[in-house]
Amino acid sequence: MTLEPLTDTRAILGEGPVWHNDQLIWVDIEGRKVFIHDPETKQDHAIQLRERVGCVRPCAGDDRLVCGLQSGLAFLDLKSGGLTAISDPEADLPTRFNDGNCDPLGRFWAGTMDMDEKEAIGSLYMLDSSQKVTRQWQNVTVSNGLAWDPDGVTLYYNDSPTREVAAFDYDAATGTITNRRVAVPIPDGEGFPDGMTIDREGMLWIALWQGWGVVRYNPRTGERLQKIELPVEKVTSCMFGGANLDDLYITTAQIHLSDEAHAQQPFAGGLFKVNPGVCGLKSVPYLD
């Protein structure tokens, strides 16, 4: 495997990659930008927003993204750059939306986090096709890493400070989750589970914040299968893309690095690509 740095873009807090229409969409949360990466030119087109954007997913059939922002959920028009608010379920709390993904039926799930990353005041929400927002899980500190298994019956989810990847039984008909258990415990000293994705074999690829890489785990046994080492400490998320969905795109961050760490990690905040020898699943757009 050859790890390839892709662009000159250096995000403060890169996150949320998603493959759509032969391009990679990703965000810089603290830079308040949405990037559209062209794999042919290896260039990023940036859309500047006025607030933090934690996650985006394409909408089916048009040029919009559904977004999790500091001010709640909204639609972003890719042509005009305009935002249309949907709902702010935590307007009274010091939280913001962080990671998000669409379930197999095209409902958008996104979770919130305490801005200070200390208190379990966040929650996980589901936005259905009628734009109704319902809370699915609560008492979350830093919501991260949503992935559904290929059979669509299990949801994997990270509350990063717990150092646990949780599994839930997932009812596709209702969108409800039950029976939380620990699928993958991350040992002390190996970082915190951040964003993640799943491959066609049902194995999880977990970005490790402060862990210098992405690790592939078997969520049914908790076995660690392999690690892709990165020259960056703060690895934030990953997503399969490319024509065959066999390229793994990886986002990173440079936030709160010291001057010495910056000098040692010149690619911090960059976007990377590697071909790990397996294929991912096609991203599901939001269906409204």
C-alpha cells in the first residue's frame, strides 16, 4: 500500500468525507468550509460558510447537501452557497453537530457534542424524509463515526471519549436502535475512535484521533486486523471512493498542534488516499 497526500489544502479540522458523483466532499469544521475534491486535478473547490460545519451528505436528485452545523440541521445549495434551516434541536445547549451519515434507507443521522468536550450533553438524531427530527440516543460527549453493516441490521457508533465503538441492533422499518453493546474497545494509548467507515466484508475502518492512523477491526470479534500508519497524529475520518470504491480517503487535523508538532507534521490537516485491497459500500444520499 502507498499512502498518497492529495492536495495543498490544510484543514484546521478536516472531517466528514463522502464520495459522490465521482468526487470527494469533505469539510473543515473550524475553517467553516465545505470542500469538493476533484480526483483528476487533485484540487479542492471550497465553499465558505459563516459557522462551523460538522458533516454533510448529498441529497438525492439535486445539487444540495444536508448539513450538521453549529446552529442545527440545514440544506446547503451547492450552486448558490445558500443555507436553508431545517431544525435546531439543541438551541438551548452549548453544543454543535459533529459527525453524520445516511442510513440504508436514506435517513440522515447526525450527532452533537459538547463544545468543551467535557459533559455528556449531546445526542444522536435522525432526520427522516419528511424532515422530522427525532432523538435516537443521548448522554453523548463527542458524537462520531456512524456506519451500518452490509446487511443493514447493525449500527456502529462512536462516542469518542469512551474509547468504545458501540454496536446497536437497527430496525430499518422504524429507524430505531436498541441493545447497545461494545463491539471494539480501543486500548489506552492508541488514540480515540473518531470517524469511521465499513467495507464490503463488514469490517470497520476507524480513524484514531491522536493515534497516527486508521485501523481495520472485525466488529464481530473485536480483533484488530491491520493499521494504516499516517505521518499525522490527529486522524479524523475515512471513506471509500473511486470508480471501484477501492480507494480509502482519509481526513486529518492540525488543530491545537504546537509549533514543534507542526514542523514535525507538515501534512497535518491534509487529505490522503490509499488503496487497502478491499472495497467499500456505496454512500447513500439523503432522500427527502
